[in-house]
Amino acid sequence: MNQTTGLRRTVDLALVAAAWLWPPRLSGSEWADRHRVLPSSDAEPGPYRTDRFPLIREVQDTLCDETTRKIVLWGPTQAAKTTAITNFIGRAIHHDPGRTLVILPTEDKATEFSTEKLEPMIAGSPALAEKAAVGTSRTHRKSVLSKTFPGMILNIRGGNSPNPFSSGSIRYAIADELDRIPPNDEGDPVDLLTQRVSTFWNHKLILASTSTDKDASAIEAEYASSDQRKPYVPCLACGHMHVMEWEYVDFSDPAAPAETIGRGGVEDPELARRYARYRCPACRHEHYDRDKPAMLARVEWRKGNPESKVAGFWWSALYSPWVTFGQLAYEFRDSR
């Protein structure tokens, strides 16, 4: 055997060995940071960075871990719930495929999710685009609401469509905006999805929503039975770890007498926007929007009900890097 032949055989064996290796077991956040690219139509296009909103790191990693079977996400609109779900689906397509059903409130919302969230993610990620290119239109469905990848069928349905839950056994069941999914003749949406995943030992049931009715909120009830995680952030002055609450948003006039500051705030929405800041509940130190990244960088999720095996995450718009304290103060005053 000459040297060239020996080298070629060595290379061939290396390629065969590489083909049989399991893909790297990336966490949800690692996968998103390595493979997700946000489209030009996004507010922040380019490579996805979990560090942009560190609060979502534990959420993404829990969605993709190998031990948690049910996850509840209770948060405000435009605060990364759907982003975390989309990243979960992308990682599943790439590394851990399985039959998947995604339910949204209406068929229009299902189409919007597919065309504005899912398809741009697939097109922007070479790893996912390669998976999507497998097969032909005859052997693999490529419609807006039904897609097939190697080892994975993905159906996206609106809760108002006929028999949205009749998809047989599924491994991954996702309900986004649970509180807005309409009542169904087949039964309760959560019960139906629970039944669909029951045959898979390694299933995931993901329930996400804002709360629409405090007295009849499905997501609030699901969170109550979870381990009730809440995000604690530090005061940048005294270090006090706490959950950010609306009562600590101060939009009183800074030039007012000291004894009146923090007692109700100004009535005018525009002035409320201008004056808004966040006070530490322990030392009353003032934090402004520019301080939020430093607070979020040290976020800690703490469980309120650690005995539960259901992972539940709650957060409010106060944590969002895309919403200012001033915006929230303005909306509060403008709505009254």
C-alpha cells in the first residue's frame, strides 16, 4: 500500500466514524446561540443571543432538558415566550426529532406563527434548511401548517379549526396563548394534549400564555400546580435579591418634596413616562432603564413550590429589555 492510498483510507475511516457519532448534546440556549439567525424583518436581526435577555436562558434550557416533561410559561406579550418555543422546535428538528403538534388560538394565528416565526428560523439556519430540503413535495409535506423533516412531522393548528387535537400520538405538544384557545367539543385543551403525549416516555407538554381572566385563567391554574419559579434580580446599590413588582415603579415628580416622592405618582401619562424609575424595595435606590441589563445579567430563578415536578415560569413586562418603565407608567395612567 502506497502512502497516498493509506492516507485516503484513513480519511475515509474518519468520515465513516464521524457519520456514526451522535450530534453534540447542546442545551436549548447553546443551540439557539450557535444556530439561530434572526431575519432582517426582526427588530434585532442577526445572530440570536440569549444574553440579550438572560432571563430566558433557564426557560430555554428547561424546555430542552431530558428530564422535565411539562413546562408552563406564564408571561406578558412580546416577552420571548414564543421565541423560546420556536428555539425548542428548531433544536428538535436538528437534534431530537419527534412528532409535534402546535396549537394556537385561531387558524390565522397558526398561519402567522408558521410564516413569521417558524419559516424564517428554518430559512436562516443552515442546519435547519438542510433538514427542510430532504425529500420531495410528493414524499414530504411542505405546506404552511404541516411540515415534515427527517424523523419529524410538525402540525400547526388553530384552536378554532375542526378537530385540531386529532393528530394521534405525539411526542411534543405545545399550546401557545392557552387562555385564548376556544372551548372545544372534544374536551379541555390541556387534557387532550396530555392524552396525546401519554404514550411517549420522553414527551414534552409545553403550555404558554398571558393571563386573560384572573378568575378563569387556564395558565394561572397550571402555574399554581407547578414549581412556581419566579425571577429574582439584585438591587445595584444594596444587592437585595427580589422579584420585580409594579408597586416599586415610581413615577412621582423627582423635584417634589422628598416626603411625597413614591406616593402615587403624577396623573399625566406623558409626565409619568418621563419620571418613571424603579425603586429597590429594601433601600429605595432608583434604577432606570439603562440599569436593567445589569440587573438581568444576575437573574436567579427560585422555586416557590419545589415539590412539584412541573416546571413553571412566571415573569412580568418589568423584566423585558424591549419595554421601558416609562412605557408601562404611561399605559397605566392612560388607561385610567
